[in-house]
Amino acid sequence: MLDIKTIGEKTLEIISPDSSRRVVRISSSPFLIGRGEEAGNHLPLDDPRISRQCASIISDSRGCLLEDLGYRRGIFVNGKKIDQHYLASGDVITFGLDESCQIVFHSPNVETSVQNMLTLIGGINRSEAPSSGLGKLNLLLEATSLLHSDLPLESVLGTMLDHAIAITQADRGLLLEAEASGELRVRLARGRGCVHLPTEGVAPSQTALRQAIAQRSSVITEDLSNADAVLQAAQSIVAQSLRAVVAIPLYSVSRDSVADSTTQSTYGHFLGIVYLDSRRPTAFSKLDRQILDALAVEAASILDNARLVERERQRQRLEQELNIAREIQQALLPHGFRDFPYFAVTGLHTPCHAVGGDYFDVFPLSDDRTAILVADVSGKGLGAALLTTMLQGAFSGMTTGTDPVQVLNSLNRFLCEHSGVGRYATLFFCILDRDGKIIFVNAGHPSPLILRMGEVMELINEGSFPVGLIPEASFSAETACLLPGDTLVLFSDGVTEAMDPEEQLFGVSRLREVLSGQHDVPLEDLQRRVLKSVENFTRGASQADDITVLLLRYRAAALAATS
């Protein structure tokens, strides 16, 4: 069960550029917002363009005060630049950047609703407030106070439904919740006297529900004999002899982001409907209708906050699963390469998501032969990670006499026959002999580069198909030879297709410029130079692909033997 203390708290909903969402509770004052966690931020953001500490939220008796801490681009609320601003539920906070996150402030409407009702009590005249009027207002205040209780969510919603029944003298009340498909599901059903009713088999008036949704406003019919013909003739109303029906649609509160200071409240996400009916005609005073509207606002607030909390819990569960998958994947990548007698090697894989689709490996087949592999699976996330694991299993089991072409052809047939996998991969696989001879097979992967005496050349001139894409594809092996001191540079297209903010590609030509003349540079330093060049080029722009670099420098066979 969700805890109402959590539901009732003020939260920030962070909407990333990819439309993913997460919710963070405002847990302290001041509540710091900025780039990374190093500066002690309570809400760390991963956009490198945002300053380390750009804003804070201070909670006081008036509410939550958002303050700009000197961020050079400025803090904006609903499109207007601010220095200080008391936040209202639904306010949208931005950072003056394109393709950056938005932060939506959410606050329960308890204080506002109660204040409005207290003001209403002072303005009631005798014609509007019979002796039961203050009693009904008391029911409303009791209902709103439940937001601060420790009761489970179902208990809170049930009690609020009971109060709505008591105010309207209805025979029964239903809370219908909108599902992702758009269908309405009966979440709670109550009768007079706080009686629990089964949710199965209840038949609310579908006509009244449709009218409430279409009108985006309440349908309140005190006597169906005086209602419009469509409602009178509704099958469920006739079958159940209903005389009074109330259907109140529930919406989350949102605000339009506008450039000026006028921010109009608008309808947000459709959450569901509070439905009440009776077999007796009834009469609703102006006060009754106001109380029903206030109850609907509170019910919507609870449902909306519960939805955000549940979404955050789902995100946390997914994040936990992705972290586990990432730990497994990182464990499968080679770390601290063993010392090979006739070559040196270093490599790095940086996924753009928690779990990536790139993979590389270096493993001995015998004392004189070593297998080297770089692969890039289409897509990202868990699906891509599973296929990289399959590739690792297929190649790591190779022995000295295994034909890599046969392995690749078998993999291609398997993936094409199991098209439901929906993935393919580019890869480069080679076997390096002690004497410098390379036998390699390429499946649609970017051509490795050879750095020889300061000059850079491509190993492969012809294209090929990825594995798992074309059933009729046939792969073949080619040979080449490394000279002592040659550096074999293998990489994924995340390097050459890295984009700057203007969406220009890093490209092979820039990679060749970085490598040119660097034949005497130690491999680890050369790797750092490549990655730094890509980082400087992208200037903080978010990337859509993993980055993998694998560098191998061949030594002379005779030198390796003497050493």
C-alpha cells in the first residue's frame, strides 16, 4: 500500500529530453538543484551545460520558494525568468536550454481547498446553509485532513467516497480509474452507511460517464425525469430505476507554460470519475455542489500523486534491474588485459545508457594465436545486452581449429530464423598470429585502422552485411599482415558518429587526424587522446550510441621471443 505521507508530500517530476520521467521528494530545506552529486545537490542533473549549483528550493510558512543561485543562463518558471518565485502546483521549471530536462512542481491542494472552504463558511447566508450545511462542510474538512494521515490509499479513497455519499444522500458511490488503454475500471464501490460493495457487476450509467468525459465537467442530475431524453432512456438507468445521478470527472492539475506572468490553470491528465446514483430524486444546494467539486479536487490530487509515486517506484525497480544487468555486462568485458608476449592491448567501453550494445574481447586460442572481437548490437538496453552475451558465448568457446567464418554463418542463420529477437549486430573478428599475420572476418562493422610509422590506413575497403539481418548473407575471411610497431585501432560507430550540438558527425577523417603521427605514443595515452578529442568535439551534447575503442600494438616476433 502507498503511504499517504508520501502521497501528500511536495515532489518534483523530472521530465528528460527523451520523455522519461522520475519523481523526487523535496526532502530538505534548502533543497539544492544542480549538475552532479559532488556539490551536495539533492537533485543532481546530468546535463553538463547546467552549473554545479544553479537553484535551491526553500520551504517556509508561505510555501516553496525557488531561488536562482546565479546560474548564468537563468532559471525560468512557466517560461518567465525569475530570481525568486513561490511555486504553485503544476509550475514548470526550465534552465534556458534546448533539449534539456523540465521539472514540474507538484503539491497537494489540501491547504488551498481547506482555505477556500473556510472562506466559504464565513460567506454562507441562511438561504444557502441549512442546519446541515456546516455538518457537510465538516465532512469535507475531515476528508481533506486524511491526506496527512497514515491510512492506506484505499482506506483514504474509500472514506472520501463515503463522505460524498453522505453529502448527496446517494444510495451508492463508485470511484472509476482510467487505465492506460482509456478504459474505466471500478476501483472502489461503496454503499450508504460506509458499506463495502463488490466492484464486479456494478453498472454505472455509461451515458452519464460519457457525457462527463465529453463535457470535461460534472454531470449532476437531481431528478432524471427532468433530464434530457438521452439520459432518461439510458439502459442502465431504466433497468436500475435510477432517479438521480452524479458523475464528476477527475483531472490532474497542470499549467500552460507561457512567456508572460499570466499562468492559467488547465485540464491535465484524465484520472477517472467519481460516480454517485440514487433511486430517489434529490436536491443539491449551491453549497452541496461546491463541496462535491472540492471533494473531487482532493480525490484527483490523491490519485495523481499516487500515480506519480507508483511511476517512480516502477522507475526505481527498472533502474535496479538495469544496474544489475550493467554489473553483469561489465563483468563480462575484459578488465586488466593479460600480458600477451607479441602485442600490447588496451580498450574501453562507455555505454550511453545503463546497459549498452557494444562488446569487445581479447582471448588466446593458443600460445601463438589470439582472437580479437569488437561488436555493436542494434538498439540499446537489455535486449542488446542479451545479444552481446550470446555473441560472447559463441566466440569465447572457439578453439584453435575452429573456423570463424563457419561460426559467423551459423550465427547469422540462427538470428534470421529467430526473427522475433529483432536484433542484428555489426562485428569485426580476427585472429592474430605471433608472426603478425591476421585472418579477419567483417560483418558490416566500421573498418579498423592501422597506424604504421605515423601514417593511418584502413584495413577494409569493401562493405559487408551485419550478422542477423540478411538470411542469404555469406561471410568470408581475408588476411593481412602487421609489421612490428603497427597499431591496430578498432572502434564502434559511436566514435565516428558522435555528434556536436549542431549535429555534425565526428567522422573517420577526424579520428585519422587524432591518430596521425602518434605511433610512438603509449597505448593508454593514445586511447585517452581519442576519447578526449571526441569529448571536446561533442561539447556536452547527449549521445545516442555507445563508445568503444580497442587498441592493439604488435611487437616483432623475434623481440617477443627474446623478451
